[in-house]
Amino acid sequence: MDNKVIVAGVGMTKFVKPGDNEAYPEMGAKAVSQALEDAGISYERVQQAYAGYVYGDSTCGQRAVYDVGMTGIPVINVNNNCSTGSTALFLARQAIESGAAECVLAVGFEQMRPGALTSVFEDRPSPFDPFDEKCDELVGNAEIPLALRYFGGAGLHHMQRYGTTLEDFARVRAKASRHAKNNPLALFRKEVTPGDVLQSPVMWPGVMTRLMACPPTCGGAAAILVSEDFARANGLRADVVIAGQAMTTDTPSTFDSGDMMRLVGYDMTASASAQVYEQTGVGPEDLDVVELHDCFAHNELITYEGLGLCPEGDAPKFIADEDNTYGGKVVTNPSGGLLSKGHPLGATGLAQCYELTNQLRGTARERQVDGARTALQHNLGLGGACVVTMYQRAA
């Protein structure tokens, strides 16, 4: 990257259930204020803002940041499904790297409703129509809610191809709970065992139980990105750097492969991570900590392989050997991930940034990964977009 991009400040609200939340302007403004305080600058220094949310009217971003300040800067609203927060981060990073700005805000928030995700606009074609058609062809079960059917179907294909078991997915969920118990901002902090996960209500017989799915969640998160020159001139901390980043969207293989894993973004993940590894010269074997998009336990498992953390088909062994947690090869989702921390769509990508920034600073407390210097973020949205970001601790 021509201009080094520094993560100068991060902020995050506690994630809560719908009904327990403040309204989105309050959540967004709180996250922004925290990020500004963490960076040690005032809102007047921010030159651009990218605001991410999925469920909201146009210009909700302005409504949220106006509660922090009204300085007349560009406020760009971003909606890229579940990868919305990291898309805002991607745009903010581009602004710094290109030299268009020296201090940029990325904020994400979501005020969700209880229950499964559904379409809002029923009077026009859905962007998921081609996904639904292919899903009908590959796994059927049209009565199952949309997201559950997609990711459960991906897990089912992994089971059929590699002999993966329901126990493997249960171990992923149990690991998430062990990590989340040390995260005061997580929605679910109760530790559960694989047995507890398997005994939770069945959502798809033989494929998924309720605890294997992330909950609808409300919350906000934000990051202040600055150039190296801006950090130096203003005496800001510059110890966390975005070393590489890539965004990918669907290719013909999404629909032509006859593979549910590819329908839910496996190839986007593999392509984005490969680009980032090439940009940085850092491989998956060099990573200390990863925050990845575990909207379902099934997606965490297949994403191990998509990111190259283990070979294709080896995810069950990777899990059984506990190479996905403290003491193993790489700590995945020390925050508790979407499964336990929660998944407010617009905020998720920036909450991942919050976690990894604290990990590289050494300020993650009970969740701290010893000696963490290199971190990878993976945020996926169906429809589709995938953003992979590499962070490093400056020497």
C-alpha cells in the first residue's frame, strides 16, 4: 500500500437482543464517540465518514453521526448485507491509501427485529432469487428460513463429501461460548458444551440445531483510520496497521459448481484471502488470530478451509486437535464470534476490527492471544461480497 493505513481508534457498544437496545442513532453515536476518544481526536478532524447498516431508511448514517457532530463532511451510506461493516472499512481504507483523506471514520450499526432474516421489499425481484433457485435444486427444503437453508445446506455438502458430523459443528459452537465468556460486550456469555449444542432445538434434522445459528442482534461499532503522516503530526498511536485488504464478489462458480459451499461464498473467501496473502507476503501459517464470519457453525468450519487455515476436508481434524483455539495453531474468534457475540449486520465487520485491534495492542484482557502480531479478518455477505483484511502490529 502506497500510504500506510493506521487504525488509530476503535469503539463498540455491548451487543444486545432486539428489544433491549437503544435506537440506532444512539448506538452509532456511542460507537463513534468511543472510537474518537480511543484515537484521542475530536470529530472535527474527521474528513469523511462511511456509515454501514442494512435495515434502515436512506441517510441513517447522517442521522447517527449528526449526534456526534455536524461538520459538513461527506457521509456515505453503505449496505452490503452481512459484510456491510467491513465494506465501510474497505472504503475508508481506500480513501486513506489513495491520499483523498488523512482521517476517516467507518461506523456500522443495526437495529434488528427478532426472528429469522426476511426480505423487506416484497413488490420487486429479490437479489436472492438466483440463490433460492439454485438452493432449491441442490438441497430443497424450501420451508426452512432462507439463511438457515443456505448455510445448513453448505454444511450438509461438507458432511456428504468429507464425512463431517454434527458433533464437529457442535464443537465449533462450544468453542465460541468458551471465548465469549471473557467478552463483556458479547450477547451470550454462558459457556455451553458440545452436548448442550446437540440437545438444543432441532432446526434441520441431522444438519442443524438452534445453538449452531447466530442470533439477531442490535449494536454499533466504529473505527478511525488515519494516514501515517497524520498520526505522526498529531501524536496518535500508530501501532496497528492495515497491511492488506481485498473485496470480492460472486463469480460464475457460485451458481455453476453445483456446490452449496460455493453458493454461500467459499470461492469469494478463497479469492479474497489469496489476494491478501499475496499483497502482504504473509500466509495462513503466519497468523496469530482470526476473526471470521461464523453466522452459522457450518460457515466457520468451511471457512477454515477457504482461508487456508487447514487443507480442504481437514476442518474436522483441525477442530478435534483444537488448532482453532488458545494453545493451537491459530485462535479463531476470540471475541466469541457471531455465534456468541451476536451479529448486528451493519456493525459486525467493525466489531471484528475492534477485537483484532485490541488483540494486536495487547489490550484484550482475558481474551488476549499471547504475542499476537498478525491478525486476519473475514466478513461475508450473501448476494454477495466478501472482505478480508490483514492487520499487523507495527515494529
